[in-house]
Amino acid sequence: MSEQKQTYDPATIEPKWQQFWRDRDVFRAPNPGEPGFDPGKPKFYALDMFPYPSAAGLHVGHPEGYTATDIVSRWKRAKGFNVLHPMGWDAFGLPAEQYAIQTNTHPAQTTAANIATFRRQLQRLGFSYDWNREIGTADPKYFRWTQWIWKRLYERGLAYESNAPVWWCEALGTVLANDEVINGKSERGDHPCERRPLRQWVLKITDYAERLLQDLDGLDWSESLKTMQREWIGKSEGAEVDFDVVGHAGTKLRVFTTRPDTLFGASFMVLAPEHALVATITAAAQRDAVDAYRKAAASKSELERTDLAKDKSGVFTGAFAQNPLFAADDPQGRIPIWIADYVIVTYGTGAIMAVPAGDERDFEFAHTFGLPVPGIFAPQTGDAAADAAIAAGERCCTDEVPYAAHCRTADGSLVLAGRSLADGKRATIAWLVARGRGEAKVTYRLRDWLFSRQRYWGEPFPVLHTQDGIELVPDDQLPVELPHMDDFQPGGVPESPLIRARDWVATRDGKGRPAQREINTMPGAAGSSWYFLRFCDPHNEREFCSKAASDYWLPVDLYVGGTEHAVGHLLYSRFWTKVLHDDGRVGVVEPFHKLYNQGMIQAFAYEDARGATVPMANVEERDDEVVHRQTGEKLKRIVTKMSKRYGNVINPDEVVGEYGADTLRLYEMYMGPLADSKPWNPKDVPGVYRFLQRSWRLAVPEFAEFGSIHAHLRQDRADDPDLEKALHRTIHKVSGDIERLAFNTAIAAMMIFVNEATKAMDKLSRSQVLRFAQLLQPFAPHLAEELWQRLGGEGLLAYAAWPAVDESMLVDAEIEIAVQVLGKVRGRVMVPTDAPKDVVLAAARAAVASQLEGKTVVKEIVVPNKLVNFVVK
RNA sequence: GCCGGAGUGGCGGAAUCGGCAGACGCACAGGUUUCAAAAACCUGCGCCGCAAGGCGUGCGGGUUCAAGUCCCGCCUCCGGCACCA
């Protein structure tokens, strides 16, 4: 007798189904008009943030979000949706180029190899992508359209050359956009950066600031993410006010303020050291001091100006300004003009009116340099000492409090006393406008998008520099491809490596005259700002994406990815979508309806007594303890990022090799809520593997001699009512949980069902196991498809409809309720579901009779089908 | 400093609308099977207590018949912003 075991073996069933799905194009998503398209179906667009294919290969963090969208995609298909679920590669960028410099391999070559690795790794995980739609941003067929879109931006006046100061990173040999610089250091590599004036291409995203802000309201994004974008856009409403400079007839000093109502308290002015007016107004006696200060400010790195320079510094220019609220001969209105580096030249007008009574920075500055602090408020909080301090200008006040009686012009044309803050602002602005001294003004913190890099591995600009200026490369000559080069060393300021490709740079313009190609390239975020559009129509050679295709698929219904793109990629994509909308080429104004940020997958690491992290190679488990392999010292477990240095990086290939893709998918979803960061615990992985084994065992006998499925599953029979109820409950729970992306609890519900079904295994019907396989399919598609096939399910499980829930199966005839006395559970009792109150109370009283003895019940609370609470005396 | 988010057994986590805290999984303990199992299965498992019972969701208050959940004041951790006028 042969004893061939039929154990759950992902190593055979997973490749089998992956091949099957691929060979039959099972997950192809037809566009309107294509064969197989069903206009009766609703659409669903589930998108992952496509990866940058690094040399390190897939990380366990990647499949987390990808599994989540795959579950939703498979579920939506089962619910009758036409699902677009594509994957591609964000393939231009710095790491490939850095690697190329180190190894002297062409970035195109390493990129191709990395993509091949990523594709293979992703395909091993059984994601239901429509691989026909695969795209890569470094592919000329793709970036032809990136260049084409850039031309539309240019034509609409949204792309321009600028010489304003930009972030320059010496170590990376390129300039960087604002969101790529954090505290004066590069986001990638943490290298110091500094501001330098260089010719750059810039996109006028600020033209869209208001719409980017307003349209956030309608999006199904987390509040925290919307807040991040709102703060990045940084809208401030206030006024611009003109001050005359005393002794410089006709010279006006314009400032921006959000508190025009505090103009009465302006006691000095501050200009940014770089402000253009400094040279004009500085008095001879102060010139040396001012020049020295400006020089010092210019040589300070941005780090020193932000991180270290918390103490206020500045220099008096010797000039005075005239406060427009006061008469020219009123000495109160004549205030000194200083320069200080706490005022930033690029924000507002680069100059402020300082109101120390109402602004903490100005207060601190006044305090440092002994400048007057005129009180302008008369608070009545009840704290007499505090009120007096504020009134006297001894303390700064930024809250809304009443204005002091002297906040009025001499002629009474403006009186603030008695007004609210909002009204005070309004009145002051009206007063200024009437006299031509200022206007209401909205300012944004958002700056224009620095859109060029001095690097090789990016999209070339479709731009020629001719003797007449800028000339665009005609659409029919796109793409402008990169020249082949063997040396990608950054060329330094302001030259990109492309300057060395002389034959490429030197070309001819439309009139046949000599011209030079633009040697800067586009930033990494260029290609990713519209890839979700290309996925809708990836092979179109006439358009970047047909209007019909984007009208059908957009917006993305679910977009999952990490929070690191909160202000960069997500803002840029929204911007490009709006521009393409305004150009009449895209119907929607927002690309991503629902956005969900996955958490980070962390790892355990171990610390010694000094708090130093011990590499995993030196960590050993002995008995119940974790100790240092050499010293034997007891170690403390901590949760941290996965890092090569600690040796705690989990490789998904190894997990798939040992347990299979279904286990990896399931474990990543079971670890905890998708949005949370949580540590990978290798010891937890076998738990979900065991669950899959038990699921397998529901259908498949241990030994092959008993057949490929259990005998009692070979034909249909009546469903066991208890198991049937349990199954309906599970379907209900799993459906609801997928809808709210709570995959961990959906899996727990399936575990409960399998545990129950295992105990009554021979009572299971074929229909029940088939429906369970349908439930499992989005999570563990290979195993589920295999069970479906063995049980003779109709067609492919991937195309099967989601099982129906019979609502009546969700209620029991009887239900157990808790009986509390004074809020503590003292008993339990079975009562009929939805029983009348008096029946429940009678049963409850009986259940806690001993507790109620000798006491008076003063109140009875009945929560239907849940509990009874007796309040006694 | 400001703005978000979080803090629940030995561990990951559950409790969706103020209604039985600890679902599910891991680890651990005991058992069955076994030549032996690291495999499979069964049972137990918040803490204190022999028990009755008491205590328990970061800490201190409060609202309520009832609080992990709501309110006030703190502590810690994570993320973002950081002289933006």
C-alpha cells in the first residue's frame, strides 16, 4: 500500500497557478471598446505606488501595500467590477546613477536588471496585476509623453527658467526641490545643502495653490495627510502695507502681515539681509556693520541659520520708516529699519513690520536689542498681573484680546477699540486701501517646483537654446533620447554630465542654425506625476492617454502607499492632473479619490546594557533568554527599522521559499492594521502557515489513496445548519472587513471558521468548502484556486462571484446576555433574541438572585441582546 | 515650540455607535500520539489569591447605571512642520 502524503505544498501549487493565470491572461482588464469589455459592470481602479527598482530587490515593506490592493482588487472582481490593477517601474533617478558611477555600469543596464528582479519577485507573490499594462518611466515610449506633457505646461506659461536661489547639494552634484531637503540636508543620503542662485527650470505650481488647497476637502484621505498638504501649501491671509522710507522720497517699503490690525504697535521694521532695498537705504554710518552682517548671513549654511541660530541677531540700517497710521510729524510713527536673518527673503515681501506686543519673534528681537514694545491690547482675563503686563508691553500676546483705547488714528478715521480681531483686520485694511497705503493679500508658503537636475539619468527636456532663445522640440520629434555615455560623474555647478556629450548637445534649431540642447534633466518625480494616467491606456502611440480611457478609469478608487510621499509625489500628481484638465485632456480634477497610507514593517533588534544595538549575528537565544553570543550578557529586545547594519532585514524570497507566497501575503495582512507600523516576528509566521494547512485539510485527505478530496465532498449534500450559520457569519464579517481594509480581523474570522469546521470536518458539505475557498481567494489565491479546482468548482475561482450572505443566518434564536449588578458582571443567562424587556428582566433577576437578596433595585437598565444592569441600594 | 497619531497580557493585536476587556495568532505549561520527536492534535493561559473575591486598557481627576472608548490636566513614544511675519 502506497503511503503518499498529500501535504499542503505551496512550492508546487503556487508556480502552477501563477503560470496558469499568466498563460490565460486571467487578469487582463479590457478598456471600453476592447474585446471582453462589459459596459454593464462598474469600474474599480486599485493602484499601488509603483516601486523604484533598487539593486537590493524587493523588501518585505513592498508586498504589504501590494497585498492590500490585491485583496481589494480580487474582491471587487468577485463583486462584479471591471478592475484596473496595474504595476510598473519608477525607473529614473539618483540611486541607479550613483551605482553606475561606482561600478562604471550604464544605468540603463542596471535599471533593466533591477526591473527584471522586481518583476520576478512580484510575480512570485501571485498579485492579480494586468501585466499587459506594465510601464517604466525610463522607457522612451513612456518618457516621450512625459516630455510632451512638459511642453503643454510650457505652452500654458507654467514652465519657466529662473535664477532665484535654489537648494544645491554638493555631494549629490545636483539641485533639489524643497520637499527633497529636510532641515538643510538632502532627504536622500542626508548630505548638507545650501542655497545658490543658478539657472533652473521651474514649474509654476503656485498658480494652483488655491485649488490644490480647496480640492483637498472632497478627498477620502486621512485628515493627517490632508493637514500635511495644507501646511505645505501654507495659506496666510493678511495684507500688504506700504511704509515710506524717511528721507528717501518715493521709496516705499512694502511688508506682508497677517495682523494688519496690530499696525498701531509696529515699533520697528525688519528686512531680510538679502532684501534689495538694503543697499539703497543704509545710512553711511551703518554701512560697514550692515555689510558685515550681510556677508556673515550669506556664508552661514542653511543649517546654521535654522538649527543653530535660535538667538536673534540683526543690525540697524540707520534708516527710518513712517508708519502710515501716524502723521508725518508724529514721532511715534517714525520707526527704525533693521536687517535680521529671521526674516526670509523668499517669503512674503522679504520684509516685515515688527509688532513686539503681538508677535513672539518680534518681542524676542525687541528684547535682545532694547527696542520699545508699545502695548496695544487691554485684556481683561481676570488675571490682573498678566493683563497689566500685556497692556504695558512687558509681555507679548498672540491671543484675541480687546484693543487698547489708544489704538486709533489722531483724526478718528480708524478706531479699533471695541472691535473683534477679524473686524479689526477688516477695518484696518479698508482704511489702508482708501488711502492707497496697502491692500488685502493672500500669501502661500508653497514655492514653485524646482524642476531640473544636473544629472544624467532622467528625462531630457525637449528644449533647444537657440540664438533667439528657447525653442521647443516639435511633438513629432519626441522623444528626445539620452545620448549614450560611459562617464556619468556629475559635472558640478552648473553643468550636468550631459555637457560632455558634445555631439548630442550641439544640434540645429528649426531654421537649421546651430543650437544647444538643454543639459539639465527632469527630476525623479516627473515620470511618477502622471503614471496613473498612462496605466489607463499604456500602449497608445498617438496620445499620452486617450480621453475615453481616462474618463472611464479615473479617478483612482483606492491608492495605497507610504506616507513619505505626502507632500512631494501626491502634490505634483494633483498639480499635473489639474493642468491636463485645464488643457481639456483629462476629465477629472483630482486623480486619487481614496488614499491610504500603510504603516512601516519594522524588525526586532537587541540592545546591550549601554543601549548599543547588537548585530543579529552576535545575538543568541539560550533557554528563555536572549544573550550576547560572546559575552553572555542579557539583551533587551527593541523594535526598530530593518537595517543591513543590524542584520535584521527579512528577505521576502526566503519567506516564500520556506512557507510560500500565500503565507507571506497572509502574515503581512495578519500582523496588525494596515495603517500601523508593526514589527516582523519570525515566530508568528508559522501560525498563519498552520491556518493554511488546516484550510487545505478541510478538503484534502492526508493520503493520496483516499483521493484528491475527502469522500464526503465528492457530491452535493445538505448543509449542516451549525456550520452553515458559522459560514454565513464569516462571509459577512470578511466582506465588511475588506471594505474597511481591516484585513487582520478578516483573517481572524476565517481562522475561527476553520477551527470550527475542523472539529466537525465530516459534516462539511462540498458547497461549504467551495464558498470558503471563495472567501480565502483574495488573501491566499493559490491555495484557494487549488481547492476550487480539486472540488470541481465551476470555471476559475478568480472569476467566481462572491458568496452571498443570508441575513437570517446571522441571528440566533437564543442569545446569552450578561447580567450586571452595579456595573459588574455577576451572571449570564440565555434569553430569546429580541425578547420583551420583562422576559429579559425576569430571567436576569433569577440569574443574580443571590446578589440582589436584601437589596432594593433602584434602576434597571436593559440593553437589548447585550446586557442587563441592576442598580441597587 | 506647534500640528497630527498612538500607549491594552510575556509578544503582535481585538473590542466598527458609551454596553461582558483581552477575539485571533505567537510564546509558554500540561496532555494525546510516537522509538523519539523540533511534526500533528487536545487542554490551560491578564495579575494577586487556596478560595470567596479583589485588581486591571500610560498617570491623575471627572461625567455616566456603565468608560479602552467621552471631558479636563499630565507623562512617554512615533510621524510631520519648525523664525513663513
